[in-house]
Amino acid sequence: MSVSACVDGNAYTGLTVGADGSLTLPQSGRVITVGLPITATAKTLPLDLGQPPQFARRKRVSKVYATLYNSAGLGVSTNDGKTFHSLDDQGVAAGRTAPNPYNKTGPQKSDLITGLTMRIPSPNWTQSGQITFQTTNPLPVTISTVSVDVEVGN
């Protein structure tokens, strides 16, 4: 059986449980969580932009703001999950001089972030204007608030 583990904030996937139920971890740690691998997904309701009703008009989410609490490894999509943009590396979306809030020290090591993050997603027009958040890593995620900049078309 294949499992995922979070060992002191390091994400490990594809670990194999032995026939006797034993598991060898890549590193020792103080806080260890092991479980079956999952894909955690959260999707917002369709955007309702008020009076007059705008549900039939096409919308483009140009920026996504999310307030996170002790979170890592989260991606955001505005095209129904076809393309995810990591909130780990805000890159040019937050400005060239913006620090990476995760302060990564290894390929799978992330410090937890608490605070406001911003991402510019793929430009696409949809009628719903829904946003999808997703993680496949065995890392904690708590989304406190979501806000968007949106453009309305025909």
C-alpha cells in the first residue's frame, strides 16, 4: 500500500507500507502524520455580482486573494482545474521584489504561511467565475477568506 507522510513539515509521497504494517520514513521527526494520499479540492460558488443579475455574463478573474492560516502546498485555478498556479511561489504576481512567504529550504520543504496571498491566474473568460483550490501534498491548508478582482464582459 502506498501512503503519504508529513514529517516535521516535509512532504513525502509514494511511501510503501510493508506486509507486516511497517513503514520506513526518509527522515526521523518529532511531528509525523501518515495517511492515504488524497487530492483535497475546494471550489467557490459561482460569482454573483449583484443588480441587475449578472449570472449570464462572462467573467474573468484577474486576481485571486486568499487569506491562509498555517498552510502550505496550495494551488489555485480559474479554469475548472485545468491549470493550477501555486500560492507557494507568488513570483511576478506579487512583484519582483516580493519575498517568497514559504522560505523553501528544499524541494519539498515548506514553512507554513499565515496571512494574505495574491495570485494572477490564467486569463480566461467563464460564465461562472468560480475558483478552485487544490493540494495533493500531505501538508496542512486552512483558507480563511477569498477575494477576487473580476472583469465583466458580454
